[in-house]
Amino acid sequence: MKLTRLGWVAVLVFAGLAGCGGDGRINAKGRVIKAGQPYTVPEGDYVRVTFYELTPDGANGKNSYAATFNNADGTFRAVGPDGRGIPPGKYRVCVEHERKRRDLFRGAYNTDTTPYVFDVDSRTKELLIDLDRRS
């Protein structure tokens, strides 16, 4: 069977589209709240939200992804190092509130103690981190 010039163009276009944006990475976003309100911090303070990849047995994997945190409204976004998202999977999410290099949470939400574990996939709309929830 012989392909016409238009047929070859169509094949090349569809082949190119198949490789575009199809790696399934997710731009994970969410909010941090306390007492039902957005967790906001004063200028000069810093909130770090970090996603730690989990292995199937629940151990920390080799990859972690820092999220950007908006001090004014308590929202965050994890878009990966190249801005194209983080791989789908299960993540342990840690939160630190730093002031003058001290974690005001005193490690309450670090990799060993955080209660926040999320499945992140294409169905994930918004992650909610409620600082009043301990388990």
C-alpha cells in the first residue's frame, strides 16, 4: 500500500502529537488550613511544603519535590523541577514553617511524623492539608 503525501503528513503529525505532553505528570495544587482558615504567614517567614515519593511498601523513595507556597493565601503548587509536573503516585507531604531558621512546628510534619499521605493522579483536584488534623 502506498501512502500519498497527505497521508505521510498525517502520519507524522499524529506521531508527533503522541509524544507531546503524554508523560502523565501532574501539577499538584492545594491549600494549607488551620482552624478552618487559610494558613497565612507574615513577611519574612517561610513555609516549605515538600512531596516525598513513596515506594509500594510505604518507605520514602528516592525523589522529592518542593512546592511553592503563597504566604498570603495558604495555597501551594508542586510542578516539579522543570515546571511540567510531578509523576503520579503516592506521596508523603511534609510542612515546615520557618522563622529565623527555626521550624515553628518543631518537626510535627516532617518525614517521620507527618500524617499527610496523598495519592496524586490525573483525578486529583486539590490537596487539603489541615494542620489541626493529626492522623
